[in-house]
Amino acid sequence: MTKSLLFTHGYALLIGVGADLPVTVKDATALRDILIAPQRCAYPPEQVKLLTEGQADRRGILGGLDWLIDNVQRDDKATAIVYFSGHGGFAPEYHLVPTGYDSKKMKKTAISGAEFTQKLQAIQAQKLLILLDCCYAAGMTTAKAPGFIPSSFPPELPAVLAQGSGKVFIASSRRDEVSHIGSPYSVFTQALREGLAGYGTATRDGYAYIADVALYVGRIVPVRTSGKQHPVLDMRSADNFALAHYAGGAKTPVPLADAQTVLSPIDVIDEDLIEKYRAIFRQHQRNLAAVEARMAVFIDQAAVPLDLQRAKESILQKMAEVETQIQTMAQQQGWQTGGAS
């Protein structure tokens, strides 16, 4: 058995606010678990900070961001993740809603979009992934401030991050959509966990690349919500960097026990035949990333030109067709559906 290798330069701040959204605590905790698992992402445990419920108040979140800023400054090879799961919206300016939020004391209890973006800009990692799951279909008691309008991400965030380099931003849904709660995690976080475990990887070399993870999440979430939720991806300013190991340094992904997609181990498949289809799939991924980059310029989804929307739909259809061909051949050659935890 291959000895697990640490993803030495990986750092993460994971926030699950809780309160009226208990799934956010489950989501953040599950993401922490897969990041520090030796047989999966293999981040050093001391380099992953989890904030939930009482720890995820304004002071705790801003302190956590400062912790990440300080750690990244000491490591010029750092790969960093910021994950926030909770409410977000306009009241009237955009705010993230921490634990202990008081609509009458916004400046003292909430985090404005400007404050949050400023902290993100201070994270000097050349490889930074920002994940926001901020607009839930259920549980709005905490965020019932007068005039509060839920929204999935600060409107200034994409433009600000595009000014730097190495930064990728993924929101769980479009600004006019909600994030759906699945079982046991949100649909977005479940797809993210599968992506980090190597599901959807185009090149099995042991690394979960940002494009593989992002495009997997972007394809899977709409399918599992019957087209009701579409993640927003912006990777205009970043190369396709390695986000983590997916199997502790091994090349064969380890199935997730609760995954909702079947993983086909590469050792039971005709690699030469499958690789031809994977090469086609990778080209579709590159085309999709290019279209996503062009779409990311438009903050308002309704302003996206029809030709870009149609191009994306066409590419997604082609990718689905290739995946079906791969799955059919894999099933014929020994498809395995069992999973480990």
C-alpha cells in the first residue's frame, strides 16, 4: 500500500455559521475532514482552521482570516482555501451573516462585502480558492433584517480578485438562485467533496486540480437540483493549479462511502482506450473554462449573451456524452461501485 504524502503547503479556513442553518456546520466539518484525511487531500491538520457556531462570529471570522494571511506570508509556496457557509445578502449593502448577527448593529456584528474582500486581497498566496455557499433555500430566521435581500456573493468580489493573479472564486449559486440542502450535506458541498476525492479528474496523477474540481462541481450541482442551482465560477486570473492530493499521493482515487457518483478505478479499465476519451474530455474542459471566464465578466446573469449560454450548454452536453461512453466501457470491463469512508 502506498504511503500517504502530506500536501505540505496547503492551508484552509473553513467557516460554518450554524444557528438556523445546522447543515453549514456539517458542511464545514466534512470539508475539514476530507482536507486533513491522510488518504485523501492530506493537508497538515494544524494548517486547517475550522470555525463553527460560536466561533464563527464577526471577531472569530476576521481573526481566522488574519490567521490565514499570517500563515501564507510565511510560505511562498502556499495553496490556500477560504470557505464560508452561511447567509449573505444586501441590507442595504452586501454583508456576510456570522453567528451573533444583529440587524440593528450591522457594523459590530456582520461583515461587509468590502471588509471581506479586503481581507481576501491581503492573502498573498499564488494559489487561492474562495468558496461561498451563502444563499440557502431554507432557514432564514437569522437573516430577517428589514429589507434583507439574500445573495450568493459580494458584487465587488469578482472584479477585485481579477486584479491579482492565482485567485479562483466559486459561489454555490447564481445571485438570483438559492443553495439547496441535500443529505447529509448541501448539494454544493457534497459535489465539492467528491471533486476533492478525485471524482471527475481528467488526469490521474494524484492531484486534484482546480479546473477538475470546479468544472465537476459546476456540472454536478445543476443535475442534482434539476436545473435549479448553478454554481458561479471565476478563474480568469489563475492557472490550473493543484489544489490538493485526492488519494494521499496515490494515483487511484479512493471512493467516498456517501458519494452520489460512481467512481471507476483506473486499474480495472483499458487505459489506452479510456485515455482517448479522457483526452477529448480534457479538451471540452478547456473550452468550458474559456466560456466560464467570458461569462464571469457579467455580474448580472441576465446580461450574459445568448451565444455564450448556448456555447456552455453545448459543451456540457458533449461532456455528458463522453462521460456516458467512458462509463459504458468501464461497466463492461469491471466497474466497481463499492466505497471506503
